[in-house]
Amino acid sequence: MTLAAPTLTRLSNFINGHWVDSSAADWQEVINPATGETLAHVPLSNPSEVAGAVEAAAAAFPEWRRTPPEDRIQPLFKLKVLLENHLAELSRIISQENGKTLAEARAEMRRAIENVEVACGIPMMMQGYNLEDVARGIDETMIRQPLGVVAAIVPFNFPGMIAFWFLPYAIATGNTFILKPSERVPLTMRRIYELLEQTGLPKGVVNLVNGGKAAVDALLDHPKVRAISFVGSTPVARYIYARAGEKGKRAQCQGGAKNHVVIMPDADLASATQIVSDSAFGCAGQRCLAISVAVTIGDAQKRFRDAIAQAAAGLRVGNGLDEGVDMGPVITNESKSRIESLIGLGERQGAKVILDGRNVKIPQYQAGNFIKPTVLDGVPATSELSETEIFGPVLSLVHAEDLDEALAFLEHSAYGNQASLFTSSGALARRFRYEAPAGNIGINIGVAAPMAYFPFSGWKDSFFGVEHGQGRDSVEFYTEKKVVIERWAKEHSRKF
Ligand code: NAD
């Protein structure tokens, strides 16, 4: 299916309540990764266009922050209904520009909607606290106030969901907002902003600027942008965190990942195999919570190896829009080449490729970026392959003698996005929960994605900052605390 509407050919920016043609000199093709067809052209907006969005957001802020929280959440209730009503359409756009299956796209949008629902609780979540008589006749109150203009920069792998870790909380707390979507998948957010237009939000409260590094740098450097939320790869997260800090901005930067699962001999192997297969190969391995290394303990080694290779081999790879497809393509041809060369590196480092997904062609989609599920056995635990984020449908199998050794592997990893354990022992589960050095822990869970009312808690090189995305952390991130200490003379109250 192609996006036929001619207006989609050259994408615009959404600034101050209007779709504005971009004056960018550079444009990039938006390519369907399953078919290779060009869906649209996206502008790599220049700093003056970013400045226009910042000025619009800054102008909208004084009135928006004075709008009662109860009124600020009304557009979010409308947005929830619009997103529900357009779920099928949005899922198709996600699948088309990102490649994931329709079922995965729908699941992504459900998570987006969940964040809208949680942000509707802002009138309670944003409350401060107080205490009378901190000294005789003196009262003290902590109130939360919005920051002003805030911005979010998001990656390609969840074109619909990740912006919602930020946007609903940012505006419900009284900030005005600018989104910079991934230039590889800008179509989903374009449609979502069209829906946002129907919610009655005042002009300038939500803005969208398409672009790449230049647009991001302009947001980082603009003095009126108070806070930056970022999700993407670790090198860029680190760069953005440093540059935002240099400019005096608050930042929360979620980075890349290399997620381990530990499989104990007492685990329910049939269920573990199914769940790990879904985690490693779902979304073609392009999830920051995808399991990438499976560490088997004791005699789980052989049983799991054979079972996972069989489960992975059974997955049907193709265009995510087609019925019966379990796994779509990876995002670009360059990603495909990079992933294939990492599999080759694993082989050279002594791993055995027991399921090889390289060099596949899907007959109807010769131009697609397809890799089939790949399983490497005997990967040295501290080799380059077991430490590098592959971000593709590749699972490395590592063996360890016991949980101590497995935990040491995890400790060694630079990343700390997620760690999972499969076991039937409560004591082992508790120990893992207590000691595993990652911020999202799964016990008999393959994708430990926190619900919207919990923080998305990456650690180590998977996160730079203090407050995470989603839930209560978002309220902390998007508000400034103010403490008021008051004394009123008694004589004054007696006059009335
Ligand atoms: P990316 O880092 O290439 O791009 C992310 C965003 O940053 C995009 O909007 C892009 O335009 C911008 N960008 C890219 N290079 C930049 C630069 N040099 N300077 C300024 N801005 C730049 O990431 P991606 O390839 O779109 O997404 C995949 C990565 O995101 C993976 O590493 C994955 O693990 C990570 N990710 C992390 C999480 C998480 O919650 N920790 C969630 C999803 C994805």
C-alpha cells in the first residue's frame, strides 16, 4: 500500500497551530523498509525553523500555565478517543514506515494511549505538600510549577509510542512542547499531530519540527528551551546530555541496550523458549528491551539451545502488513549490512551460527531489508559481539556455571536497560531482583517494559539523567519545585 495523498510527499512542520512548509535545503527520503518504496520526503529543518517553533511555544506558555490543570487535561481525554478511533490507521502507518508487524504496531499504540490516560491524573499527581507551624505561626508549602518550553527527540523504532512518554505529561503539567521525530519514520507523528489539532489545544502548546542533527543542536542551544528528553543510541544520548548540561538545561537521555536473560535449569523451558523468542525477534530485534544474550546455566544449555533454534526457525519473515507475518524487516539497508557483518564478527570470534538469517530474499519484496532470526552459540561472554548493541534479530547464547557467573557477565556490560531471569525458584528470583545491575528487571518476563505509571528505568550507559520517562518521574522532570514560607501577623487578622 502506498500513501497516495500528494500532500504527504513533502512533509511540513507544525508550528503555532499551523502546518508550515519547510525552507530546509536538505531533504531525506522516507523509505518503506519492506518494499524499498519512497513514502515521502522529510525536511532536515534548519535552526531558524526550530527557533520559530521555540518562539511559538514560548508565546503560548504564559496563558497555558495559567490554565487550570483540570482544563489542561481535557484535550488529553479527547486525544485518547481520537487515538482509539484511529488505532487501525495509525498502526498501518507505523508498519509501513518502520516495518514492524501490524500486531506489534497496535501494541505500540496501546502503550502510547496508556500514557495519555496516566497524564490525565495530573491534577492529583502534580500536587505539592505543606506543613503548618514549621515555627510558631509560620507555614511552609511546596508547590510545583511548569518549566516553560520543553522538547523531545525520539528514535525510529517506536514511531508512535515514544513521543508519548513525554508529550502528555509535559503539557498536562503546564509546559509547552516541541517534538523532533526520527527523520526515518516521521509519518506516524504527522498523523498524530493532525489528531492533536482536533483536541482544542491552544496554538503553540504542541509543535513539531522534522529534522536531524542540525535541528537537535538548535533545540539544545536555544536559550528558551528549558528541558530536553531524548531516546536513541548511547553515543547520541551521551552527547545530548553533555551539551544540554553545558547550556544549563535539564535533560533525561535514554540510550542503547544489550539485554541479558539468564535461564536456570529449573525454569519452565517451553514457556521460556516462547517468551525469549518473542523478545529477541519481535520487532526484528529493534527494541531497546529486546533480549540479545541468553545465558544458560547447567543443563539448561543444550535443552534451551535446541528449543530456541527451532522456535526461531519457525518465524515467518515478510512485510509486516501481510497476514501471518511474525517478523518484518530492519529499518535500512545499512542496518542490514551492519547486522550481517556483526554476525560474521561473532563467527570469527569463535561462535557457531546455529541459525543463519543472512542473505535472505523474500520473493515478493526483493528490495526489502530482511534478515531472518539468527542464533549464535558459544559466544565468548566478554567478546565484542556479546557487548555491542546489534539492534537486529540476533540472539547470542552464552553458558555459565551458576548464577554468580551469570551476574558477573551482567556486571561487566556497559548497558543496564533490562535483565531477565527464568526460574521456578523464588529465592533465586529475589536474589536476581536484588543484585542484577539493570533498571528494568523481568522475572519469567521477556520484555520488561514498565507500564505508563512506572518509570522506564534504564541504568548505566542506557540512561543519563535522574528522572526517567513516564509516570511520577515525568511530573518531577517537567516541574520546578518552589517552597513558600509564610508568616502573617496576628494583629492583621483581628482587624477583620
Ligand atoms: P539515533 O540515536 O540514531 O537517533 C535518535 C534521534 O536522535 C533521532 O531523532 C535522530 O534524528 C537524532 N540524532 C541522531 N544522530 C544525532 C546526532 N549526532 N546529534 C543529534 N541528534 C542526533 O537512534 P535510532 O537509530 O533512531 O534508534 C535506535 C537506538 O535507540 C538504539 O540504540 C536503541 O537501543 C535506542 N532506544 C533506546 C530506548 C530506551 O528506552 N533506552 C528506547 C528505544 C530506542
